Amino acid sequence: PVFAILLLFFVLLANVTMMGVLTGLLVQTVKTVAEVEKEESTIAQLKMTMSELWTCVLRHDDDGDDAITEKEFINVMSSKETETIMKSMGVDMEGLLNVSSFVFEQYGGALRKHDFMGVVLDLRGNKKASVKDHVETRKFIHAELKK
């Protein structure tokens, strides 16, 4: 009888433990799905905002070449509409203006839509430095030292 009670206790304890594991797995799955949906929503919103921003940029494209020069960029940044769009995306306007001459030098004096979007997205305030950022910095420093 003692062994039967111990066996019953073991079986009950194993079942409760497995239920805890399965509950944890279910909670983690729901959390992951919620994060993915939130990220998809954020990306869709960001795409709309970026397209709105590029439309604003093209209004300041004096030479009509579908690229923005540093002079045109300064004009775009002085626009109230651009400031509102940039703030809604969490872009550091001051930081963007501070690195603009460096960015335009790297891209040959003009930014096309894809390059401009990349620069703007990289300078969002909530974006943390990634390994890619460090690798790009390393490549740049290496290239500069070779000159």
C-alpha cells in the first residue's frame, strides 16, 4: 500500500509538472505571436510614413532627378511638414542634420529613395546599435585608413 501511494503521488506530480511546462509553452507562443503582429503593424505604418516623407522630399527636388542633394536635404529638413513626419517616426532630427555632410559624402553627393530611407531608418532614436552597425563602422574605418 505504501508503494501504491508513492506511485500515485509520483504520477500526480509528473502530470502537474507537465501541465506547468505546457502552460509556459502556450504563454510564450501567445507572447511571440503578439510581438510579431505588433512588429508587422509597426512596419506597415512605417512604410506609409516613409512614402509620405519621400513625397515631401520630392517636392523639394529642384533638379527633378529623383535624388536629393545636400542642399535640397537642408531645405527639406527646414520644412515643418518634414519635421512632423520625422518626429512621428522617432528620428533624431539634430543627429540627422549633424551627420548629413558625412552621409552625402559617402553616397556621392546625392541620395536616391532607397538610400535616403535607409539613412532615416538607421537614425531612429529607438533603434539600438546592432552587429551590422559595428561591422559597417569597422569597414569604413578600414577603408579610410587604407587611403
